[in-house]
Amino acid sequence: MDENDGRGDATRNSATRGSQAYDALRSLLLSGGFEPNTRLTEAGLTEKLNVSRGTIRSILARLVQEGYVTSEVNRGVRTRSFTVEEAADILEAREVLEAALAGKAAERATAEELDGLRAVLEGMREAQHAGDQARYSRGNRAFHQLLKEASHQRTLARAYDSLLYPLVMRQYRDLSARHPRQGSLEEHEAILATVVTRNPEAASAAMRHHVASARRALLLTYADEGPGVRDGSSAA
């Protein structure tokens, strides 16, 4: 084998490990693997993700740029912590974007995608009946992901993916609240019904109602009102 080929393979393997480590750390951040304002150390992440410190530095720099973590002099890299105002802005943007995606899904979803949504929703019903919160949460995330893909609207999807709302939901969730939130399953059923019947206006309205209900269930306290009660373990 040519010596240059060997170096090329090593470079590709290193890039693959770096990409996998980035995906793993990003998933940990989004799934609540770290509390808000937790310091992330190169040593700890190197051990957890089994990559070099140089790779970790590159990953952290990318995550800082994307807004998942912050970096400050003398404080190091920390997980994001959002003010109430920042959280409200992000959740409002999510409501608008996901409503638009639902409307497009009603127009563009394929028969196979509709079947996938039905299957996920059936799994959520079973999970709720069995009291399996973790399975319900997985189904919830899968439902929203499939609906986004069924919109076939990449520009809206990219804007939606850039929001940090899962981090907001994790920070402001009410751990004492019932999960899944009362009405959550019925709201998902209403969304699917409007998508299946190809009614984009109704789909957008159903999604806005669903996301707004999840937002109101969070523990946000505004200057001019008392605390709300939020859920968050399942996002919406």
C-alpha cells in the first residue's frame, strides 16, 4: 500500500471519530446529559468520548459557535443557561417554525411518511397506557422529527434545527409535573388527523396549539405574571 494512502486512511478515520464525538456530545447536551451552566473540561470529555484533547478543543469551538455552549475567560466552557426572555424568544420562534412545517407536511407528506407517523403515534398510545415515560418521550421526539422530514422544506427545517429549544425545555422543566403532560397525546392525534386529511391551515393551527400548550407548562416567570408550570422532559 502506498504510504500516502496510509496517511489518508488515518486522516479519514480521525475525522470520522471527531464527527462521531461531536454528534455524541451534542446529543448529550440536547438530551439533558448536563445541567445548565455545567463546566465542561477537556480532560473529562476526552475520557468520556475517547478522543484526543485536540479533537475535543475543535468540537467545543464548534459548539460555542453554534450556541450550544459558552466560553468565557476564567470560567471555561459551560453549558448554556437561558434567561426567561431568551427562553421565551426561542420558544416563540419554535412555535412559528414548527407550525409552518406541519402545514407543509399536510401538503407534501408521502403515504409512507404518513404510515410512519401513525406507527409512532400508536407507540406513544401504548407507552402512555403502560406508564412508560421514557418510551413516550422517545416517541414524542420521533413524531416531531418525522413531521419535519415529511414537510420536505429544507430551509424551514434548517432554521428549526438551529433553535436551542431542547436546552430551554430541559432548563425550565418542572420535574414534579405529570408526564406526559395532560392533553399531549390528544394534541398529537389532532396534528396527525389534519396532516392525513391534507389540511395545511388546520395542521399549522393544531401544531401552534400543541407547542403553545407545552410552553405554558414550563416554569417560566415573567416580570408581569406569576410562574407557569412547565413540563419539559418530553419537550412537547
